[in-house]
Amino acid sequence: MSKHLPPSPTDNGGRDDLGRFGPHNSFGVGNRRLNQRVQQIRAALLEAVSADDVRAATRMMVKLAVAGDRAAFAELLDRTIGKPVASDLLQRIERLEQLLDNPESE
């Protein structure tokens, strides 16, 4: 298991003196315009699509899935019951928790 290095005392992680993202940080202030544009597009899409449109599209997806369209079937299951997860996920999480509690047990 690799050891984590302590943070560098000279590296501020792209943040200013108050801990906020700085102007050249990729998560900083400069991305607000892009975020505003995405919000405008999302609002336009929500305005253009009605609940009846979604119901009709869902009915079409169900018809396609029942007719044997594997992509429609997979999408339908992903949207209704969620994507499949690894069957050993709980065991992997428990092992990681053990390693966090006792790193020498590796």
C-alpha cells in the first residue's frame, strides 16, 4: 500500500489566501460563464419537454425493449433499477475499511 505524502507547505492548490479557488484554477471563477451557459441550455430543454413527452418516450423505450432491442432494454433497466455493481463490492469495502483502521494488516 502506498504511503501518502504530506501536502507541500508551498503549494496552495490554486487557492487564494482565504482558501477560495484562484482565477487560474480550473475550478475557479473563470468557469462561471460556462456554468451559466449550461444552465441556460438545461432550462431551455426543460421548457421544451413536457411530462407527456417524457411519458411517450418512455412508452416507446418499453416497446423497443419488449421487442428485443438490447440497448433499449439496458437503458430501461439502468434508469429504473440502476446500473449493476460488482457483486463483491461489500467485501471490497470491508477490506478497505480494515486497511484504513489497521494499515499494518496488509
